[in-house]
Amino acid sequence: MKPIEKDELFAHVGLFLKTKGIELKEGSYTNGIQKGCALLTDAINLSQKGIKRAKVEIDTKVERMRQVIHEKTAPKAKPAGQSPKTGSAKPKATVRKPKAKPVKPGSAAR
């Protein structure tokens, strides 16, 4: 958001009141309104600066938090070429023995 110029808010208030049938002429009442608009302009501009700074700080902290979460939850790196269970360079081959078929009683083996 662009900062509001010094007398910009007062000019807009003056135009708004003029459309409602109220004209601001020079005087103590107008000076009070102008000072109030100047204070409001300063408050808005300072708030916008503070919000921008807070956003930058929050983004930095969130990024740090993401990094910490990533470091804590990431899988541990293993040296290249090692198996996850044994730690040796080559995994051992497993040999399966075929299961013997059960022999039915009364049948003769030939």
C-alpha cells in the first residue's frame, strides 16, 4: 500500500462532506478536523510500516520452523551402496526350498 500524503485524507473528507451539503471553510473547526486527519494519516502510515516489518519477521520465523521440522523428520541418510538392514555392501541372496507335497494315505509311491 502506498503511504497517504499529508493533506490527502483531509481533502477527501472535505470532498465527501461537500457531497453531503457541508462545506468546510477556514476556521477553528476546520483546523481541528485537519489536525485530526493529519494524526489519522500518521497512524495509518506507521501501522502499514509496522505490518510490513511484522510480515517479514513472521516469514523468517516460519521458514526457520519449516527447516527445523524438515531436519527432525527427514529420513537419515545412508552411505551409498549399503543395504538398510545389514549394512554390508551387497545384500545376501535368499534361497527358498520348495515345500514337499504331503503324501495321501493309501496311495502308493511309485
